[in-house]
Amino acid sequence: MTTAADELIALDRAAQDLLFRAARTANAFTDEPVADEQVRAVHDLIRYGPTAMNGQPLRVLLLRSAAAQARLLPYVSSGNRDKTATAPLTAVLAADVDWHDRLAELFPHRPGARDWLTGDPAGREAQARFNAALQIGYLLVGVRAAGLAAGPMAGFDAAGVEREFFPGGRHRVLLLMNIGRPAPHAWRERLPRLPYEEVVGTL
């Protein structure tokens, strides 16, 4: 049923539900594989999301094989381990702290930006983390747009994952995300959301 509010949203009701209302964090997945073509299609969609200075610091490492999963699982909290072990795909989502090295290409109208950021490693890392987190939000919606379910997780040893998969030292792991088709028992009960009046203020 279409409501008055639906008319204020450019997406049709089915798309709204797919991306937001009906979408849930998945805790179990079928064994159907996630194709490389699906992941590429998601990236081609979400790469247009905004980042400061067009820096695009998000880096994604896809773990598909049993061997790769076996390397990850010791660093995953006990509550997240089983669902990660059985997911068809796990993405390790990291921020590249040397994202400024690409600014001459990605942000050419500010020629001195790279040099300025080279001298501010703490500020550069803070921007990397913030903007990669912003990109992760787009990635989550992009996964849903592909008809897949996502299970983002923060319960893991980030420093251990960095040592295991990014030994070069230029990546900070922010999140793990299991991706696939949801199993019939994938969902927990929907938790409450804050109402507009408690979230939005006007001056």
C-alpha cells in the first residue's frame, strides 16, 4: 500500500523495503556462493558515494577460501565465529592510512593536498577512518541492492587481523562483513528504532 510519505521518496516502495525496511542484519547464510560479478556490480554502484577530498580510503579484502577463513577465525569473537565460518563470503573492511598518495589523481584541483597531509599522519589516519566508515555505509546498502544480505561485525581483534592480512602497516581494519543469501533462520527479532522526534532537532 502506498502512503503519503512514499510519495516524498523517489524510490518505489519495493526498493525502499529492499534497502531499508525489510533489510536485516543476517546471522546465518545459505551455502550459495557470492559471485565475483556480484561484488563488482556492488562496487560499481557504491563507489560514487562521497568522501572528503574524494580520497576513497576504503579497502576491501574478500575471504572466500576455507584457508583464508581459517586464518581469520582465531581473531573473531566467540559470538561471531560460527556465522563467519559458515558464510560464503567475508569482507575485511579497512582504511588505507596512505590514501593521500592518490590525491594527485583523485583530487587534482588541490595540488598541494598530498604534501600537506604527509606531514600530518594523525590527521590523515583520522580522515581515513572516518571516510572509510562512510563508504562502509554505502557498501552495506549496495549489498542489499544486489539482493544479498550483510552481517557486519565489530567483535574481533582488529590489531590481530591487521597483522595477519595487512602486514605492511598502512591499513586499519574497521569492520568485518559476512555476505550471502540469508538462511531461513538468519534473523533475530527486529529491535526498536528511535523516533524522528528523538533524533532530529530544528533551530
